[in-house]
Amino acid sequence: MPRRAARYRRIVLVAAALVPPTALLVPGASGATPVLGVERAASVAAVTAVRGARPDVVVVVAPSRDAPVRMTGRLHPSLAAAGVDDARLGWVPRATYGRGPAVLVDDVPAAVGILLLDRAGWTGPVEVAGVGMAPVPDLRRTGAELVADRDAALLLVGGLSARRGPDGPLATDERAAVLDDATVNDLGDLGPAARERLGAVPAQVAFELAISAWAPLQVLLGAAPPERPDTVVHHVSAPFGATYACVSWRWT
């Protein structure tokens, strides 16, 4: 059947998940003393839920300073930028998600997403979309384009605020806990009102609170069907003063 004209493109997002961006989720990355075991298990569970929707392709949507970035082909993830020797990881990634020469993915959040997909047993096509703090309409349009004319899933890699208490990488900000709690509640709903609230979070506030998931979530809002999805909040925690949420959504 011929593809529809651009303005009538079929947009089908069958599933999505949000996982933290830290390399510590990858077995072997933290050395002899594993950390974030609960967060790792929850992240794999969220990605496994995406795999269960049987999409045609999974697009890893990760924050990127060099955005916009698109990668396809035989993606080869590396955590070298996080100071991790890839040879000591807990397993050897298949890195056979496409054809042609291997494409190095050394941006840590994107590499974490690919490695979690591999850990969850995904063997289908994978693409990477790096997004930055672009205007909301641009991010929404990116989301629609990523899922147009195919049954796609999005794996969002990003964290909520990184200013939750004295253990955080940045100074404590009293707004962080309030916004994090509200965001988690809305992610667990994703109905019309929840989407409006998520979309209304200013980019400047997200920047000040170091919410790396802000841009990926705007992409999700641009891709998501209007129906309320089946949602599972697998885990929420704030280790090291940074809030991590593991959530999955399915529209099938």
C-alpha cells in the first residue's frame, strides 16, 4: 500500500518507557560493589514492557548537548565517556541492530538506553535521537516524526531533578521535590490534564533543576496517541540526591 501524504501520516506509538541516564544501571559499570540494584531491575522491567508491545523499531530518545542527533545502523554503545572500561561490563552487547559499518554511540545516556534494551532481550531495530533544550513545538514535532508511518516505541533516557538534598550533584533547591512529585503523578496518569501540566514546565526551570528528562518528555508528548495508556510506575527513588523514575506506557 502506498505511503500516505505527509499531512495524513499515520502516527502510531505503541509503547514508551522512561529510565534514568546513569551508567551505574549497567552491570559491571560500578566495579566490584554493585549499586542501584533496585533501579536497575526496575529499568529492565520498564524496557521489557516496551519489548512486549512488539514495535517495529525502538527509538532511544536521550538528552544531548549536540542536538539534534539521529543515529541509525549497527549501533555500538560505549560507556567510555563515563570512565567505564567497556570490556568489564557484565555482558557483551550484540550491537547488531542494523546493517553496514558499526556506528559508535558514546553519549552516555544514549548508550545506557541501548545497553538496557540489549539486557531486556530486544533484538529488533534501534535508532537514537538526541534532543536538547529546543523550543517545545520543535520537540513535539520531532516526536511525531519519529513514530510516523510505523509502529514505534520510544525509550526515554533522562532523570528528574538533580537537586534533592545534600547528596545531590548540585546545591539543594526547594522546588525540586515539589516538581518531582507532581511530575511522577502526571507520568503515572498521562491523561489530557496531566499532559498539559507536563508540557507547561518551563525549559528554564528544568534547566535550573537539572531535569535531563525534560526534552525527551516533550518528544513523548508529541508522539503519544490521545488515548490514556496503560501505565506502570516501576520505581521512583532519589539516590545521590537525584530523582530517578522508571515508568512504562502501552497503547496496545
